[in-house]
Amino acid sequence: MSAIEYETVIGLEIHVQLATNTKMFCSCGLSFGDPPNTHTCPVCLALPGSLPVVNAEAIHYGLMIGMALGSTLAPRSIFHRKNYFYPDSPKGYQISQYDEPLCLGGQLGDVRIHRVHLEEDAAKLVHSGGSGRLHASDASVVDFNRGGTPLAEIVTEPDLRDATAAAEWLRMLRATLRALGVSDVNMEEGSLRCDANISIRPVGTTELGTKTELKNMNSFRYIERGIRAEVARQTQILRAGGEVEQETLHFDPRTESITSLRSKEEAHDYRYFPEPDLTPVAITDAMLDRARTALPELPGARADRLQRDHGLSADSAHLLAFRTELGDFFEAALSANGDTPAAEPQALANWMANELVSRIGADVDPADTKVAPAALAQLVAMVTAKQVTQGGARQVLDKLVADGGEPGAIVAAEGLGAVGGADELAPIVEAALAANPDVAERLRGGEMKPIGVIVGYVMKETKGRADGGEITRLVRQQLGL
Amino acid sequence: MSDITALTAKQAADAVAKGDLDPTELFEAYRAKAAADDLNAYTWVAGEAPAGDGVRDTPLGGVPLAVKDLFCTEGVPSQAGSRILEGYLPPYTATVVQRLADAGAPLLAKTNQDEFAMGSSNENSAYGPVLNPWDHTRVPGGSSGGSAAAVAGGSAPWALGTDTGGSIRQPAALTGIVGLKPTYGTVSRYGMIAFASSLDQAGPLTRDVTDAALLFRHMVGRDAMDSTSLQHPDAIVLPTAQRLDGITLGVPEDLTGEGIEPGVLARFEETLKTAQELGAKVVRVALPHAEYGLSAYYVIAPAEASSNLARFDGVRYGKRAEADDLLSMYTKTRHDNFGDEVKRRIMLGTYALSSGYYDAYYGRAQRVRTKIAQDFTSAFEQVDFVVTPTAPTVPFELGSKTADPLEMYLNDYFTVPISLAGIPAISIPAGLSEELPVGFQLAGPAFSENRLLDAAFALEQAIGFDATGGRS
Amino acid sequence: MTHLDSRVVIDREQVLHVAKLARLELSEDEVGRMATELSGVLDHIEKIGELSLDDVAPTSHVVAIDNALRPDVVGPCLPREVALSQAPAVQDDGFLVPSPQA
Ligand SMILES: [Mg+2]
Ligand SMILES: [Zn+2]
């Protein structure tokens, strides 16, 4: 009998630090690696008597995110208190949104959005070695600089089916948020943090299995590896006839191991209730207009435009749209000659995807390299015009990446120009046939395979500057085929 | 001038303005009295008078102010009557205290109170009970008991208190002075150590209605630091009314009768007669849900308090009990440094919010609150003010009600529904019973403070209460 | 809600659970006293169980204020020494606490 096959079901919870000037509920400036506890005030230290006041810009960013994700923007939303004791939570509760969030529903790509709400970030708990005051036991030190940083929490529906898709979708979300300019979206620095709710179920069934929550994976690679590891763990448990228990887990990328986190409050009971220190947020037309006019062209829309206006394939359009920096380079190259496209768009897109990216590195912005958009456009145009062969052009691109410069000049200097007309090529083909009578014989016999020998001979003679198609044409002509 | 501390705050401010009174001399006179206080009304008294020059042309003329301990005052101990904040020095000053200082009412002293404003007798202070100036064996009421005793005893010209369920009005009544609980939101809560955020409101405790109006005038105003604060629609004016013609007073049939001492009821009915003599009409009015006030209040206030007091965790300020692990540090710190009543309410509130109970308790209480507010709204369609005794009893003996929390809670029976509705109310002395003060409460619609003060003033003139029994 | 119909009695277990949520250590006799007192108060509170309130909206704010928002303008912060001045224990310019793991 064969083992049951399982299907993975993944939902993501993404915390995004908003790039406002001040914190969510006080006027302290946001901190970027400043000395500990230099960005605090009575409010974010939760001193007795202090009160929170909502940062209007955080609401504005929240609305922009909701619009970008096609969410329903709540005409009225309120904040709740999420009560739990932990040193990173100075008030003993986090001000968050509960049953009346700012944004409901929406969709990005083929993943549905459940909700988007605003809340405040926790402080940083820095583990410190044993301290005099606390005998042998370890101690921690709290730095409240980060405490109160505005967060947007984006929660998806469980629409993802594997680790790769999850990481891919998260990249799409990051590109969208970056285009909005509402966050630095830097996973390593923690301005974009992702938790995954993971469960598996027998293929063909619809009921959701028990889910576990995999916390804070701070890179796309870790997310993929973490989810894989957890899916493997769950599959093993079920195969062994066991049961997955609902818990919060941590993935250690060094050991590839999954460990259970001790929850912040053993008995999980956050005692949510409406925050009495804050009044409702009621979205006005002015607020909506401001958010709408602040929306840039979003990656999804850009992909459609690139396909529509330049006839790009869906894949090329998607790549250029969701890797904003590639899209910008592409459009700059295309418009290098003003209105007349500097190169055939799809060819240019292919050269960027296949040749340029592999040379400069996957995560490098081509704008930061020596290759000028106009130069790449010119090179691609020369290939199309058969002024340089694919092989020659690759060598030119190597040079452009290394030293920059102008393709025409490089082709001339390196003598990489394609050996053009029949008059120049015909004698060489003739010589090639003469030098290989047996091959010529078999070709006459209708056998086409050995033509490679002739092509090779000619390429050797022309140092690879001849065009393969042209050689074949001349061979047929000279043999009267 | 003979005894300058015999002047009301308004009289003193006028004398300063006229140049007949030196504000520094006035401050010193009160400072000396406060320092010599034998009622345990104070937790801190100013060392010396602030530089007197300048205050002469301020509206409050440098008449010093006693401030309830739970208002944060920069560099001055602000302990909210709790052990857990013993010696705590805030780095900032509460908005309302700052506004009054800017208006010319410098800080004279911090007054004793029930711990975190939880109590009706001031017996829940970590710094000892406050004695009633009329009878040192009796309580001054609470939670603003120190402020009330300070003003009634004459060691402070006026004082700041806070009222969550009656904490200004009830002690004012039990010490024979005037206490105003303003419309929720009209006075900033920023810098006021919170008990129950949706109910807490600062207000004046004064010797007469005029002083209450004068102090309140300089307390109101929207504060950008308090999201729930708003601008009072009216400029607060000093009361002048001599008559109550055309005014209708409503006596809630559902409230009166409930365990009121005969002497208290007698003073209440006399005051109604006085009102009628001044031209007022007295009718019965229905507040069908008011009797549920206490129940709703004892869900809502403790629930909010349980969350508001979570910040006292021994990490950033206040007392800490040493322990090797975090959990024991939390639980020991809070066990050792919170008093019994505070623990009781934290437990009650935590329970009411805990999963499975929220709807039955907090959810329901919030709906009852809606009903009570609606009751008052319809009542004010028939009457100008709702009137009750402020408290059902005269000042009771120290220790007589500490055994049974519920009996203590009943003392707020008349004040709590008004707090839940967020409307303004004032308590004025209605006379004595057993030589002890009795209070008369008037409540009006939101933002009706000017009319409320006017009516209270007319009654005050007619009653002519003799407060000397409280003066030490 | 069944527990609203009958007299509420809070038992030791509930008291201990709630005390844990509230981070309150309770001595043995405090647990007992708390159970009796809470039961008494809750029994009084049961009164609100009598009312039918299904069609009634809850009130969390007595004053209707919307959008009390703050402009995103940076204000002054506390000097670190002031921020730390009232802390029971300080180390490495931060607030020292026993390790949550300990
Ligand atoms: Mg969250
Ligand atoms: Zn701050």
C-alpha cells in the first residue's frame, strides 16, 4: 500500500515597519541603530499618566497599503488593548486593532488578503550575561528605542501551497510596498517580518489540518527552508500516526531545526478590549483622496502596461515590473533614443533577464553598474541588425560590465563586427568545402548533419564573427541544393 | 488683614490683584498650615514659596493649590497613594497642573488619597488614612480624601481631585465643601495616573461654588496630548444667580430611599424646599437603569484598572521585588507593593475580561452604560437637573466598613451612574446631621457646567452653610 | 450565559488562574479571601444579567470624538539619564530585568 500524499496549506502574517517620522502613538523620532534608550518619552516608556495619540501619517500609509491590496477600507476603525506582560511591552498591553481593523479583504497576485491593521512595535530585549545584582542567573536589558514604531500587520488567507510560492509571493508583496514607499521593507533589518501559519492535509481533502505558527524568519531563503522543514516535520508526525499540536515555533537556519517557543503568557488570554484612551478613526474623503493621489504605479499595473505597450511576454513583464530596478533600467534603455525605441523591446528584455542579470548578480541594481541603459539598448539593436553575432555581443557585454563604454566602439576596437556580405564569406565557404570533399559529398547526398564541420571551419577562419544562418545559405547555394 | 487663610480663593486672588495681599505671604501662611497638618492630608508639602513676582497679574493671583497625589508633578513625588510608586519623581507635569500654575495657582502640596483612587474612605492609602476635620475618628471619604480634608480643614485654599465614580463629590460631601465633577473630556487627563480611563475626570474641591467656577475656568481646554479631551463649548463664568425661577429639579424615584440615613434624607428634603422657595419646580423623574449603575461600574472600572495598572511591573520605575526569574519578579513586585483593594480590583477586572467572560461582564456592562446614558438624556428632556443626596450616609467611623468591600462600594450609589453617563455634577454642603456634613448633588446634561454652577450658587447662598466646624 | 443565572462562586483554581494572568502572587490565605470576596462582588454584579440588552450598542466612549490624530512631527525625547533615573536596575544604558528564559 502507498503512503498518503499530503498537501501544504500556508497563510502568512507580515509585520511591516512604517517609514513615518515619528512613532505610532508619540512624537519620538524613529530610531535606526541609535544608542539604546535615546528615543523615548513618557508615552513610549509608559510612564504613569501618559496617554497615546495616533500618528496621522501611519493611518495615511495604512490606507495606501489597503488601496494597493484592493482592501475594503473601514469607514470607522478602532484600537484595542492586547494585554500581556513582557519587558518589551512597557504598558503591559500592546495597542493594536482587533475586530474593527483599518482594512478588510483584498488580493495580491493569486493570494487573498484577510486583513491589514495598525499596531505598535515592541521594544528590543537584549540578552546580557550574568549580572552582579542577579546572582548566577542571566539577565536581559531593555532598549525602548524601537518600542512604539508604527507597524502594519498584513494577514493573508491560507492560499499558498508550498514554500517556494510563499517566498515568491512575499517578494511580490515587498516590491509592492517598496513601490508605495511606506517602508524600507528590509528583512535583515527587521522592517519586514514574516510569520507563517502552516498545516498539511491529505491531498483531495478540504478540511484544514492543525496549524503551527513559524515565527520571524528574517530572509527569503529562511522562509523557504523553514517552511520546508516544518512541512517535513508535520508529515513525519502524521505518517507515524501522531497528531500535530497547535504551537508557536522557531526555525534555526544554522541547524535547520524547529523548536517550540515558550509563549509570552503561558495561558494565552490577551483580554482584548477597546482602548479607552483612543477615539475611533473615521476615514474622511480628504484622507482617501490624499492616499489615492499618493499611490504610484504598482508592479501589477506596470506588468500589464509593459505587456500592452511593448508586447513583452508575461514572464518578462512580471520580472521587470516586480523587480522595480530592472523595470526602470529597461524603460530607460528603451527610451534612449527618445520616441523611436532604441532596441526591440522583447529582445532587450531577454538580454536583461538572461545576460545582464547573470553578469551583475541577481540582487544588484543595474543602475549601480558601469553598463549604461543606452549602451545595452545599442548592443541589442546591433545584434538584431546582425552587425554583431550573439557570441560577439556577449563578449561586448562582458566589457561593458567590466569597464563600461559604448558597444560600437568596443566592436570596432576588438574587431568583433560580424563578417557581413556573401562576397566576403563565399570564398571562405568554398575553401571549406574544398578542404572537406567527403563532407561536401554527403551534403550533396541530402545528409545535412555534417554541415557542422563546414560551419566550424568558417567560424575558425572568421574567429566566430560569421553568422551561422548565412553560412548554411551559401553552402546550399554553392552545392546547388 | 487678620487671618488671610480665612479668605476664599477668589477673595484672596482679588486682594492680591488690588495689592492688598502679598502672594508670597499667602503662600507661606498656607505652607505653614499644611506643614503642621494633623489630618494626614498631605504626602508632600512645598519647601518654600515660588518667586512671588509675576503672579500678581495672573488670573489666580498666586493663590496656592493642593494637588491630589496622582497628578504627575515634575521632580515632586507622585505616588498615587501606592507603595509601588514610593518616592517616584516624574520627569513631566500633568497638563491641568501646568495650566493652573501658568494661571497663577502654584503647587502648595500633594494630597493623600486612596491607592490609585480606589476607595471611598481614603483608608486604602499606603501612606495612612486621612482624618475627617469635623471628627478625627471618622473618614473624609475618598478617593480624593486628602484634598477634601485639606480644603475643609483650612490648610489649603483649594485643591485638585479626580472623580471616577464619586471620588470628588463624595469626599466633598463628607467634609462639608464643594466638589465639581466636570463633563468627561473637558479637562485633560494627561499626567493623571489612570484608574479607569473612560471614567476618570479631574475637578476642583473648594470652599464655595465661586471658587469651584474660578478654578474650573482655568482647567478646561482641549489638550493635544489627550485624544479624549475636547474644548468646552462655553467660556466658564462665575455664578451670579440668586433665584431658581423656571428651573426644574428631578428627583430620581429609583435612586432615593435606597439605604439613606434619615438625617441625610432630612437635609435632602429641606434643600428641595429651599429650592422651591427660590422658585424651582421639583418633580419625580425616572432613571430605570440607574440601579444597575454600581454593577456596571464594578465591571468597567476594575477591567480598565487591571490593564492600566499592568505597567507597574518593576522594570522602568517604582518598586521591584528582587527575583532570579522574570515571572517571580513580576508577581512578587505586584504582591508586595499593591494594597488589598487594588489587588481585589485587578483580580475582578482581569476576571471580567478573561476569555469566556468578556461578553457576560464587560460587554454587558458597556451596554448597561448605554442604557444609563439614555436614561439621563430623556430625563433632561423633562428637567434641568437631576438631584440626589451625594452620599447615603454621613462620614462613617474609620475601620467601620473596611471588612466588607460591597458595603463600601454602596457609598457611591448616587454618584456612579452620573460618572457612567459622563455628565457633570456638583456636590454642595446641605447642612449637618449628627454635627456631620451632608452633601446635596446636582447633575446636568453634558457641558451644562455654567448653569449647574449658577444653580448651586443660588442654593449655596440660601442655605448659608457654616463650615467653621471643619476648620482646625 | 449559564454562570449568570446562578450564584457565582469563584473557586481556588479560578483565583489562581486569574492571579497568574494578572501577575499577582497570592499567599494561601489571600487566595481564600479573594475567592470569597470576588464571589460576593460578582454575585452583586450578576444584577446586570437580568436586563435584555441584545439590541443595545456598547458604550466605550461617552464623548463622540473622531480622528484625534497627531501630525507626524518629531518632538523632543527624554535624555537617557532621565529615562533611566527611576529604574530599579540599570545596565548597559538599558533597563535590567531577569531573563525571561531564566
Ligand atoms: Mg501583531
Ligand atoms: Zn515616545
